[in-house]
Amino acid sequence: MTACSSAGKLFSSRNLLGLYAVVIYAFLYLPIVVIVLFAFDAKPIPGLPLGVLTTDWFSAALSDDRMVGSLMTSMKLAAISAILSTLLAMPSAMVLAWMPVRFKSLVMCLVLGPVVLPQLVLGLGLVILMRAAPDLIGQPAIVLAHTTITSSYATLILYSRLLSFRRSYIEAAMNLGANEWVAFREVVLPLMRPALISVVMLAFTDAFGEFVIAWFVAGFTQTFPITIWTSLRQVISPKIYALSSMIVVATLVLSVVSQLWAIRQTRRINKVQPA
């Protein structure tokens, strides 16, 4: 009787956890599903229930120069920010992980600062700072702002990866005649490649969708989030839903492919490394 009661409680707990997981994922992904559905609604003002389904909004979105231009601007600035933040994060993470740093906890708090600070405060601070260099307002300021944010958690991600890195590989390479640069290029970078690609993609995604700080320093530059925000003042065009749906699908596909590649590379590295 006791065993049956315990099994019943365990089964009930699993059902509750499963239901909880379903509710959480539905809460996260239901808005995305609604956006995709509205992209196929033929009505000029999409809404439920859906009317006749059409794909005309996709071709209309791709022929809209303003929307496509803002999308390309966001992709370009996000790519530059992701590359810069990774280049800044890698040496910072190596110093924090491998070298004795005084007041390391304080330094880590400073590294985490741009992530913890409210974006509204950070954006206001950047506006005040840009008064000393007004020519940077626009795309350069957006790149600087996004790099400031993304380099923080990029450093933390690479730092956690470097803590488990076997420095004996570097020592072995240098004992065989390699200098520090050759050891970094031939040993560190190949083993860190999955983490670096993950950091670049995460930084790109965050910079692409960031709105608050970009709005403070954009000037007359129109990024895709700013274009969406300005359209909210009026009736949202179904072209926004169509273009957003294409971005969602592309992001999901790219994310799945990159994760599978990173898992494959990690397993390959683990097989090569001795136990």
C-alpha cells in the first residue's frame, strides 16, 4: 500500500512538472506563433479569427525599401558588434581565468556592470557621453553601445570555458618550440572554437534585437527594432509580421544548426583529449 501511494505521488509530481513545463513554453512561444499566423492573414489589420490566408505580405515586405534597409542596417551593426565584443572578450577572459588578478571579485563585478545596469540608465549615460563626440551619433554610437553590453557576458561565457581549459596543452606546444602566438593560434583557438562561435551568435542576436540603448544614440539611423517601434504609433502593418516571421524562422534554423555543430565539435574535442 505504501509503495503504491509513493508511486502515485511520484506520478502526480511528474504530471505537475510536465504541465508546468508546457505552460511555461506555451507562454514563451505563443506570441511567436501568433506573429507567424498574422503574417498569413489577408486582412489589412490582422486579428483573430483569421481570415483568408495569403503570402502577399511577404513579397510586400521584401519590396519595402524602408523596412529592408532597416533590417540590413541592424544585421550589419549587430555583426560588427558581435565581432568586436568577441575580440575584446577573449583576451579579457584569458587574463581573468589564467593570471593572478588582484581584487578579482571587484573586477568581475565591473565586467558584469553593463549587463546588470538598467538599459535606460546606460542609454542615458551614453547620450551624455556622446555630447563630447557628436559625430559618433548614429551607427558608430550604436556599435559602441552594443559592444559595451555584449562584451560583458561574452567575457563571462569565455571565462567559464577557459577555467576548464587544460593549460598543459599550451605548455606542451611551447616545449616543442612554439611561441606564445603559435600556441594560441594552433592550440587555444581550435579548442575554443565552439565557445567562440556560440558567443558570436549570442552577441549578434542580442545586438540585433536591442532597442532601448540604440534608440538613445541612433540619431537618424533606423534599425529594425526602431522601425517596428515607430510603426506601433499607428496601425501595425502586416508587413511587419511577415518580415518578423522570416527572421524568427531564420533565427531558429541558425540556432539549431549552430547548437548541433557546437555539440558535435565538443564531443570531437572530448574524444581527442585524454581522460
